[in-house]
Amino acid sequence: MNDRVARTNRTTNRTENLSDFELRLKGYSLLTAEILYWMPDHHDLLQSFVWQTMDLAPEFPRLHKFLDYWREHIEATLHSVQISHSSLVRPQELNWVDTEYRLH
């Protein structure tokens, strides 16, 4: 996964490059989606596709954008989407350090 993600700021409509850490501080979390879809040429076979990204729970705007793109541009019909996400770092979990000691 890229360590920098382009995102549009809703208040100023400008694009910012934010690191994964900065996204986590803004409430984004790792999203894993397992997408089952029917094979276009073999309608009786299901195929699995796993996709990971940083997304904002519980609305998941990046996932919805990806699924909208899938429906419009990919011939395979979606069967189901199973998602899981985890909040890795939240702002209240950070403690600022006043002093740093270095050895060597």
C-alpha cells in the first residue's frame, strides 16, 4: 500500500498528500474488502478479489467509489462484499514526550 494517499479536502476542495499516519489521525482506518463476483464468461463460477485501502468508517467513501467504478466499467456482476476494518491509531492514543534520551 502507498504510504502517501491523495485526498480532496472537503472544506477547501484542494488535494492534499497525506501519509498513512496522518490519515489515521484523521479517523481513517485500514479497510479490507473481500469481493465475490460472478465470472463474466462462466456464469456459474464465483471469483474472489481482496482489496485493501485506508477509508473512513462507517461511511467508507473510497469503498463506495470503488464499487461504483466496478459496476460501471467491469463486466463481472457483484455477488457480495464482506468488509473488515481496524482503527490502528487514534489521536487520543498519542502521548507527547517532553524529553528524549539517546544512548550511543
